[in-house]
Amino acid sequence: MSLDTNIKVMYLNPIGNSDYDQVFADMAKDYKYPATAVDVASMNPASVPPKMNNLEYRTYEAFIIRDTVEAARYAAKNGYDAMVIGCFYDPALDDAREISGTTAVVAPCQAACEVALNLANNFSVIIGETKWKDQMRQTVYEYGYKDKLVSFQAVDMRVEDFHKDPDATKAALVDAAIAAVDLHKAESIILGCTLEVGFFEVLQETLYKFFGCNVPVVDCSIAALKAGENAALAKHVGWNPSRVWGMQPPPESELQAFDLLQTDYKFGNVIHVPADS
């Protein structure tokens, strides 16, 4: 059987402004498979508050759930093999999966945990603020990885801080990663925010020099993109999202009767990263 490797992925930046779109587009360009086309899309500022530039609080997350579901419906109707929800809280993941048709929906926390545990027995997660720990721990436990999580290491940075001063960010991440490995015996490190993108290579190199051996550092943004691509390849083999029992979508007749999801979602901004020629 000949495997078609042409892949179409949506990387959803789940806020109502485009401030981070180019960061994710650059990541996609650098790390996607050659035959993959990626659309980095941010949410409609008419429905998601455009000044809200992070999802650090459950209150903020509540404002993007409907738009995430609408984005998944759009992906299903417009030929996307996979959709990535670009936040480590994995917001609205189950909701989006229910309505996504044959489009696979993935998210950074689940994807990063799976990568880390293919490479090590356990992991530590580097987070911005201690506030994040409670919700992220619940998510990791729900995925079944309670016994694999050895620590959270907070660096006292907000989401918008990670790219303001790259040298300061690198120093904070290095200190946190060394503590995770040395004190908590972590065998791998997960960067627990999609805006920590761009630091994993230098951090991995620094840990190698410090400990004299490899400690894998998983960039959750890249891990999510690769999870989307790999799910798309599985789709091309013939493995599509389940649509039985808990994965059963709402009946189309009810969606029509309730006037739900009947028009295409309007994104605030889209950056197209084409497949390599």
C-alpha cells in the first residue's frame, strides 16, 4: 500500500489576538514534516476578548471553549487531517474531539507526556507560575501519568514574559531543569507552556554538559505539532477518531434544529506555512 504523506494541520492559537501567531508559525516551519502544510490560526477577536493574551486562569479559559469547538468543526468541514490546541492546559480537548469528524484533535500536555515517556521513565514539568500547578497536575493525573510526574518547577514568569528577555528565560529554565534532575531525579524535562518554544535545544545541551549525559527536554509546542502530524498519518492508514459511545457526536439534525455550528467559524488571523515544494 502506498502511503500518502501530504498532511494538512491547523495549529490553533487559542486566544483572541495574533501576538503569538508568528512564533508558532516559525516553529512549524522549522519542525514540520516536509509534506505538511500548517495553518496557524488565532481566534476571532469579536468573540474572544482580544486583550486577553493568556489562559493562566480558569476564568480566562472559559471564554475560549465555544470558539475551540467551532474551530474543530471548521477543521472537520475544511479538510484538515489534524488540529492542535496550542495551550498546555489542553483546554476543551474532549469537547473539540467530539465534533471534529475525521479530524484528529491533539494538545500539548498529552502529547508532551507521551514523548517524554517514550524516552524516559518519568518527567518533570517546568511551568511559569505556581498557580498553574494545580490544574496541570489534574490533567496529567487524568491522562494516567500520576506515577510518572516527579515535580513541577515554577520559574515565576507569566506567559508573555518568556520571549521578552530570552537570556533571562534561558537562565531560569536551566536552574529549574537542573533542580528537577538533581533534587527530584527527573529523567526528562517537559516545557509546560507553548510559549516556552525555542529553548529546548540550548537547555538540552546545557543539561548534557552539567550531568555528562543526555536528559531529553520536550518542547510541548513541537510535541503537539508532531502528535498532530502522526495522527494524520494514522488517518491515512485508516485510523480515524472513534464515533461510538462516548465519542458519539451530536446528531446533525439537532445541530440544525438548534441552529448550532451551521456556518464556518471566522478566525482572527491565519498564517499559512506551506508544504515544502
